[in-house]
Amino acid sequence: MRTLLVVDDEKLMADGLSALLATTFAGRLQVLHCYSARQAVEIAAQTPVDLLVTDINMPDRSGLELHAELAQIRPEMQVIYLTGYSEFEYARTAVDQHAFAYVLKGEGDEVVISAVERVLSLWAEEDRETAPPPREAEKDTGEEAPEWMGELHAYIHAHLSEDLSLNRLAEFCHFHPVYLSRAYREATGSTLTDYIGGARLNLSRKLLRESRMSIGEIARCTGFATDNYFCRWFRKQTGMSPQSFRQKRN
């Protein structure tokens, strides 16, 4: 599950917004919050932050400075700036080139929720682009994949760090596990295990190339209980260790 971090030196703002987002995106985002840039840096050192929602003007350092610092740890992190009316023009000029969105604090909760939804849509599109290609048998049928399959694939990509057993996926689809396994193979010529493995491999490669996450953190993000198990699996899939892959790509 991806992580959203709310940072605002106004305690009521940070508490209220984080509670709202945690409720709205329950099951889709882990929502954390703090009251200073210093605390944000400490959190980011322990937990990979995928989306930063930050006040643009805080006493210890600006949201722009905080974003720049956290981006060194996690370059692919997205940021949404919160601004006051007096800072609006400055914020708009400052963030046009490197922020996902900026939101006036007086515009209402719906505007923030909408901006976060757009980030989630962007991630979903990126996940689809990195998904394993369909088998040739699937391409040649000329038939569209059933609607439930697209929803299932989206669910898998959103929960790669979690249990993706056949029983859990069948429960999500409201199918019997045996039926789901058979229907998926008939539609794609492949198995769910193959698809999940490909999605986890693509994500682990992306994180090794583009992030500074440790091997252990990447293992947890891709659903492996231990670093050793992840390393053995990765070597079996690619012929090299995660560390060797990272060094070769850098």
C-alpha cells in the first residue's frame, strides 16, 4: 500500500486533513501526518513516502525545500502543495514545473480529495504500463478481456505488498477460487501466479532503478516476508541479485 504524508504546522489542519484522507482512501493509502518539515524528514527516513501533501510555508523550512529534500530519498514521490490566499501567486509560479498540484486551503476538502484521486489514477496508469504483456494467445482471440479481469489486475497492482492468495482474489471477484483460476487461464492462457509474479518483478526492478529504498524495504513493498526469500526469488527471475541489478543500472 502506498503512503501519503500530510505536513502542516497548523495542528488542527494536519489532524483534520489526515483524518479525512485516511477515511476517504481507507484500504488504498496509508495516511501519516506531522507538524514540521523536520518531523517529515524523520518519517521519510523510516517509511517510503509516495505522496507528500504539505503546507508551502512553514516556520522551519518551506514546503518547496521539504519536497526537494525528500525527493533525494524518493525521486518518484508526488507532491501537492497547500497554500493560503496570500501565497497563491507565489505557489503557482513555484510549483508549475515540479509539483502535481497546488490547493488553496480555503477551497474545501473536496479539492484536496480530487487531487489525491488524480494521483491514484496516475499510479494506476503507470502500473498498467509496467504490467506483463498479454500472452500471444490472448492477443489473437480478438475478444476484449472481461470487465472483472481489469478490476482484478488493478486490485493486484494496488496490493502487491499484501497477501494475494487465490482465496483472497476470489473473494474480491466474488467467484469461487476454482472458477477464478480456470476462468483466468481460459481468458489469458496464463495463470494468476504468473501475472502476480510478473507484476512484482516489474515493481522490484522499478524500485531498484529509481529509488533509494533498501533491499528489505523493496522486499516488503513487493510482498516478500524476508529479504533472503526476495533475493533468492529475484536471482531466479533475473539471473542476478537485487544489489547487482541496482549497480548495473546506475
